[in-house]
Amino acid sequence: MDPLAKYRARHPGTGLIQLLFYEFMRWVCAVLLMVCWRYRVYGRSRVPGSGALLVVANHQSYLDSPAIGIGVGPRHTDSVAREGLFRVRLLAPLIRRLYAFPVREDGGGDTRAIKETLSRLEQGRAVIIFPEGSRTFDGEVGAFKRGAAVIVKRSRCPVLPVAIEGAYDAWPRGRRLPKVIGQRVGVAIGEPIGHEELMKDGADAALERLRNEVERLRLELRERFERSAAGDGAISPDAGG
């Protein structure tokens, strides 16, 4: 038996050097998030240890992908990123090595991105998608787009609802650089939902259920932050970083 089989299962089909590079970058990001934004994770024990997993999350800022990727550790995660980032000379090679792949920015359905998501799921990987399609303008959870319903319907794998909160306050849309003083960022992980259970009332109902669950998790995070700021010791994460 391959002694590294369990480690390789974190991202099937990936070489050891690439796995180690991802682990190193995840550690760097975790340190930065904890130092700059008092980052915390809630519910990490709910993440399935192996097998295809579709992670559905709200989209608040550029901090989302690393924060959520750290949150669902030790799994390695693939994620969608806006197409323009892949035209930045120094950034593109880095995010590709961190398993990102492009999605169109015009707001329409991106068949190529949908196919790529499904292909990576078929390899037994965990893939993060942001069904809102773009970063929020106000911190709230927007409507989930139809393309996400197609992915959920065709993925035939468990779906993991995840919420991020505080990332909008730390780095709102339209701001060139993030705020690093007085902000808190957290990730809350819900219970995985089996494909048949999720799809029992159809794709539209499945999408609405996921949006409601993500919003519930986000509001719980916001309440935790508010209680912590009031000094009642409410912050009690499973793990940070």
C-alpha cells in the first residue's frame, strides 16, 4: 500500500511536489488571515475526508477562495476565478498551480467552466463554486444563478454549503487594497447534503435550499462576531487556520 495514499487523496491525480506547494501556500495564507483578520473556522469536522465534493459558498471579496480553501482543509480545493485574473502575467501561473480555473465575467452561463467543474468532480476532487457569479456589492447573499443549478444537478455528489462573513467588510468591492485593522473574517461549514436528498424537489428548489443554508450560516457567523465584540466570549471555533 502506498504510504502516501491518504495524503494524495486530498487532491486525486496530483503529483507530490504540487501537493506540497499547495500545502505551503495554504499555510502562508492561513497565517496572514489569522494575523490580519483574526480568521476562524467553524464546523470543519463536517467536511467529508475524500470523494467528490461540491462546495457552494457566498462571494464577498478576493479573500473568499483562500479563506474557504483553508476552512475545508485538509482537503485541497479547486475553485473558479474570474477570467481577467488569468491575464495577469505574474498571478496566472500561481493561481493555476493552486487549482483555479477561469469563468467568464459577462454574467452569462459559461459552458466551459461548467464542464471543467464537472470534470474535476469526476476525478474525486473538492471544487468551490460561487453561485452568485460575482462579488457582492453590499455584503448580502445575492440570488444564485442558473449555471449553479446545472452543476448541482449533473454533479451527482454531496454538496457542502459554506458561508464566509467579514470578508466584505475587510475588502469590499471597489476597494483596491484590504483593510487590516479592526476586521474579523470567519468561515462556517454546514452539513453535507447528499445529491438525491438535495434534488428531490428539483433543481430550482435545490438552489434555493442551498442559498437559504448559506445565508443562515452567514447570519450565525455575524451573530458570533457581534457577541464576541460585546465581550461575552462567544467565539469558540473548531479550528483557526
